Amino acid sequence: MSTFPTTHSHSARRARSTSAWRAPCASASLTWANSDTSSTSQPSRRLRLEKGYRDYGHDIDNTDNAFETGLGFFVDLNKPNFIGRDAALRQKAKGPLTRRLAQVLVKDPQPMLFHAEVLRRNGKAIGYVRAGSYGHTLGGAVGLAMIEAGIPINQAYLKDSRWEINIAGKAYPAEVSLRPLYAPDMARIKS
């Protein structure tokens, strides 16, 4: 069996998700195929998608930046001399984001999301699902999708659109949000 692919592209990530590989560390006993990060093997793995929690290496990787993935609130640009500060300042200076990781919910309760399903906005392919599962508290398949619009992505962009996800060759209506669909105000989590 091979170790990690030499490239860290999204296609390499998809290749890792469909083939078994062993971690290069001798003490690691699980293979990627057995770890099953996008299925119903453990409730916490399903529920993280309902809350929009990111999984580094599956939903996000080194080709994404913190602002695009919705994790920009962790970046303290006032802190001097941290690794990546100059790159973060350049990214922030570019202005509104045209590439964003968003949460998606299929409005039909029957189909299931896994990953790599095409996301369409007003009939045009605009991104793909990076991870998906069934969201029992939301009543439908839920996932995280990367949207690459070429224009600023904000709440108005999301609301003024007809969203669909292509699952097994059929288009299903979807809801897309930059905020968590489950308990966006954290009230249920904190209670």
C-alpha cells in the first residue's frame, strides 16, 4: 500500500477518500477506508456536519485559507510575527471573498450526500460537496460544500438564488448557508 499522495490537491483528497492507504506512522493501525469519516460509523462524525464543524484533511486542507473556510475569526491580525501573518493580511486585503465553504442541506429527506456531488446555483455548477452525511436533527442530507463564484459571496448572494445538488444524476433543491444550520446561535449547545 502507498502512503500519502505527493500532491495535496482536492483531486488527491478525493483519491484518498476512495482508496485505502496506510498512515506513514508505524503506530497508526487504521487505514483511511476503515476510518470512514463521512459515513454513519459514529454519531459525532454525523453531528459535526449538522453544526458545520470542519475536519482538517477532509473538508479543508492546506489549499484553503482560514477566511474562505469560515475560520477567519481565529486569525488575530493584530498579533505580531506569527507564521503566515503576511499571507493572511494579503488575503484579507483582497476584499470580499469569492470562494467560500458553506453548509448545504438537501430539502428532500430521501437522498444521501457523501462527497463530490455538484452544487448548482440558478442552474450553473458553482461548487462541490466536500463531505456529507444524513442530518437527523435537520431532517435531510447535510454537508459542507466549496463555492467558487468569481463574485463576492455573502448572505444576499445565497438568498437570491435557486440552489440544487446533483445526486446520482438527479437535481434536488437545497438550502445553502454560511452559518450553521443547527443551532446557529449556540443556544442548544450551551444549554
